[in-house]
Amino acid sequence: MLAVFVIGAVTGALLFYQRLGEWERWMLIMLVIFAGMGYLGFSLSNGYLSFVTEAWVRAFWFVGVLAFMVSAIMAYRPRHGFFGRYDFRMWASVIALFFLSGALVNVWISAVFTYIFSVLVFAAGLLIGFLAQSYLYSYWPRFEWLPYVPLLVLIFVSAGKLL
């Protein structure tokens, strides 16, 4: 669940810089994409692909995080934000990262409860990340490196999760 929360918080913080459309719509889009891809990863890792060990899934998640960070750095445009409409590399890395984050979730009590809880944790992470980035931006609006702060958080959490 830590991976789901961190990916939600980082995505929410990156959504703070979206200039096209309302932020509520972007959060809903990300929540729907996570719900779909997270369920697919969750069901496959706990069902058909249960022979793949959790260490391999963590390693794939780390590689997915690195690919997401590289595509986010390359895709950032100050006038449009991180998620462009036709930036296929960014969308592919987001979808793969959501799939792998769903694959890291293990079944607790029941599959339905665990899946619903992971979607709620992702939604809470989206909102907390958005508000945290808004708070940072209100104090330091002139720093050019401020949009990349969530990616630094993602580096430390993914390295800690890999260990």
C-alpha cells in the first residue's frame, strides 16, 4: 500500500502544474486509470502470475519508476504541465507504473476489500500530494526546480522499497 500511496501523492503533486482543464477532472482521470490498471495488476499478480515472486515485481516497479521519472522530466512544459494530450511516452509510463503498483498489493482480508482500499489510498495520495505541492508553491513560487520535488521523493521511496 505504500507504493500505491506514494504513486498517488507524486501524481497529485505533478497534477498541480497542469494548465489545461480543471484539476478535479485530471484527478478523476488519474483515479479511473489507476482503478483500471491497478485492478489488472492486482488480479494478475494474485492470480495467473502468482508464480512471479514479489522481489521481481519490486524490481520491475523500480524500473517502471525510473522510466516514469525520465519521461516526466522530458515531458514537462511550463505552460502545459506534465501530462500532455499527445505525449505517449508519459501516458505509457503512467499506465505501466499504475499496473505495477497494483501488482505490489497483496490480498489481505478479501480481494474486493483490498482493491477498494487501494483505490481509496490512491485517492488520498492524490489529494495529499496536490495539497502539499500547492503549499510548497505558495511559499517558493520562483524556484524553477520546484516541479521536480515530487520526483525526488519518489527516488527515495523507491530506493527504500527496493531495499
